[in-house]
Amino acid sequence: RVKEWRGDVIFLHEVTEGAADRSYGIQVAKLAGLPPSVVERAKQVLAELEATDRSAPTRRMVDDLPLFAAAPRPAATPAPDPVLDLLDGMDLDDMTPREAQEALYALKARRVRTP
């Protein structure tokens, strides 16, 4: 059984014979962790589908309502890199060979290891 409460779906852990009185696909998509933009778009598509005459052909309308329409993505900002920050702060022309070697060891110690 399924109950809807405050816009969310609550699955009651009881299986009953027969079909549900409506579809809970959007709520399941939300629970499954689909991006909020996809869930919102699915709600828009569903509202359009429910508002149309059921006897009219829906194929053309469905083609006009792509669920995964391209949405602008925010530009990703790279995470700060502590090794690059250290390099930026070094004056390589003023280093002695010993200081350069120590700087290399410090950089190696700060390197982020990826598997």
C-alpha cells in the first residue's frame, strides 16, 4: 500500500493484490535520487498529459515534452589544489639548490594521492 503525505509518498510495507489507483513514478524517482530538475520536469510533463483530452493522440504531445530537456549546467569550479598553491607562492629564482630540494619534498608530501 502507498500513502501520499505533504507531497511525498510513503510506502507502507504491505503488498496487496491489484493495481494502485494512480502512478507513483515521480515520487519513486525522487526517492531514487534523480536530480530535482528532472523530477520537476516530470511533474510539468505529467500536468500537461493530465490536462489534455484523453481521446486525442498523445504521441505528438509527448514528443513536444522531452523529460530530459537540456538544462544549462552551472560552470564547475575546480577544487583548490594545495600543491599548486604552494608552487604559486615559491620564488624559484631566489631558491638555493637545497631549498629547491626541500620544496620538492614538501610538495611530494602534500600531493593528493588518488587510487
